[in-house]
Amino acid sequence: MKRTLEMKIRFTRGELDALTKKARKSGFSREGYSRRILNGATVKENPPADVPMLIREVRRVGYNIDQILKRANSIGLLDVPQLRKALEDNRAVEKLIVDTYTTPSD
């Protein structure tokens, strides 16, 4: 959708500085940030550069735990509570990181 309509809005220096700061932290332009806020989106700060790597590592560990569980089940160790708990904890950490540092698609 092409945006063709324009609106002039006035800010105090403090308001414009606050808007600029929030937009920079989110990685959006002031206009893009404002549109998202007006459309009801929750705009989060961009994650530090190492967060995507952290998410990948947590997923890798979870995958490894899952493979160990599958192997344990295949050789007859049907109940491996510590591994199941580790996998649940890993998934909870992954969800927390993803929810904290990612923005849903518009």
C-alpha cells in the first residue's frame, strides 16, 4: 500500500527527542515507529547483536536434549525425568528470549 497522505504534527523538543530515542532503539524510523504504535502494535527494542546467536544456541541445546530423549526411549529407558525436565526448561528459556527480543509481524 502506497502512503500518499501527509499530516503535519508539532512536538516540543522533549517529545521529539523521546520519539527519536524510542524509534532508534526499536530500529524503525520515527514515522514507522509512530505508525506501528498508532496501529496498536507493541514495539520492542532491537535486541543486542548477540541475542540471535543466543536463540540459535538455546535451540541447538534443546534439539540435542530431544535427540538424547529419543535415543533413551529407543533402547528401553522409557522414563528419563531429568532429561524431560531439561528439555522443558530449555524450551521455557527459548520462549522467554524469543518473546522478549522479537516483534510480531505486522
